[in-house]
Amino acid sequence: MSYHQKVYMAGHKFTFDGSHPVRLDRFLYQEIGFLSRTSVKKDVLGGFVKVNGGVVKPSHRLKKGDKVVMRIPDSTPVAVPGNIPPDVIYENKDFLVINKPKGVVVDSSLAVNEGLVRGGIVHRLDKDTSGCLILAKNDKFQAYISGQFKDRKVKKVYTALVKGKIEPKEGTIEAPVGRSYRDRKKMSVHTLAGRNAVTHYKVLKYFKDCTLLEIKIETGRTHQIRVHLSAIGYPIVGDTIYGDKGFNKNFDIDRQFLHAQKIGFVDLKGEAREFEAPLPNDLEKVLELL
């Protein structure tokens, strides 16, 4: 397998200004943008990252001017879990947009093309959330689109069905999301170390005991939409973690009713692109019954 190198100068180009030492793994996670913390740690421990020419631990504290060199595989041939044929919405030489099915975990094992870098992951959807997912096919696009996600320039629109009749018809939920101090296995707005999160909603249709919503998010925190809607008393139908288990029994659904309907961004040519994934059959059936 061939590799190429990326060089980072601490305190020169990125958010770390050198006034306070920062952990190597944290620095790489924040600045590269498309690798998970676990992947970063594995790369450091595996000797793929050097600081000033030497191998160090993930906890190594960087100082201003330190030279960080990271070796990254040119390509990582992997397959879609279970050999599921991908539903490709669009593809060119730089990226793919797929309609991710429910039940697929978005991690480094997810790819639909051998040319994808590290599986091409630039953002994530929960395992049982379906819809639009971007996969990068080269480093240039991966870094470019990751920057748009960081700068909140990517348009993300979801469709959700929630318990109850939500009012007003349009609103914004702004509350930090982080690990719950009551249950560390869950995310919550009741947290000691939450990150700012913003969710906008608009009513599409009222049903007898629930509401169909269009959701737009400015941030992309873990379980953000599910946590925010549950926090204001309108949990997503079918959600087994943040939902109403008793209410969920009224629906023939084996996952949360949450679908990434649209995604929009600017491509490498500077052109605005927008893609849409139709609502899958299991969610359409729920609406038909309502």
C-alpha cells in the first residue's frame, strides 16, 4: 500500500495559537476534520504520526512551531457492510452522494468505491437514520468539504415524525448537547460538557397524535435532532433511546422516523449543489397508515 504525507505546523495555520500546549490527538482530530478520535489515536500509536521527526504518544503536548507529519494511505479498499448495494444518488470523480439505508453504521468500513480515502467519511448519520450521505473520493475534496461542515455552510434538511402536536408551527431549539450526567450512555441537554447545538423545525403536517416536521440543523452534534426534540417534549416516533416506548408501540416501525432528506454544498468548481433522497418505504407506510 502506498502512502502520502500531510504536514501541519502547530500554531501557524490552525486554531491552536501556541499560547497553551495542546494534546496531539486533540489537535489532529480538530484540524483534519474527517477522522474519528479513535482513528486518530490508532494512527498515532501505529507510528503514522511524527512530531519533529519522532514518534510520540497521543497525549503528547504540542508547542508552537512543532512540525507534525502524518502518513495517510492513498486508498483503503473496503466494502459496504453486508455487501449492501449502495443507492447512489450522484457520483463524479471527487465525491458520491448516497441514500444510506437504515441499519448501516457510518464508519471507516463504509465505502462504495476502492478509490475512497479512509472510507471517504466526512460526516455521519446515526445507524438507523436513513438518507443523504456524502462520501469523498480523494483528499482534496475530503479536506474541502470538511471545511464547509466546520464553517456550517452545508445545508442539511431532515424529515421527522414526532409525538404530539408541536406548537408553534416554526421554531428554533438552541441548547448544548453532550454526554448526560445522569446516564453516560446517552446524549442530553443536561450535560456538564455540552457543545452548542442549533436545530430549526417547521411543521409539514399535523396528524391526530403526532406531527410531521422539516428539520434544518446548523450544527451536527451526536444525536442532536433526537435529543433536542425529546428535550422539548416531542420525541421522534420509533426512537428507542430518547422516545416514548409506550407511544412507539402504536407504530409498525423498527427504528426512529428520521430521514436526511436533502443536502447542499459548494463543489470544487464553486458550483452550488443540492441532492435529495426520497423517503424510504418503511417511513412512507407509516404516513399512509396515519
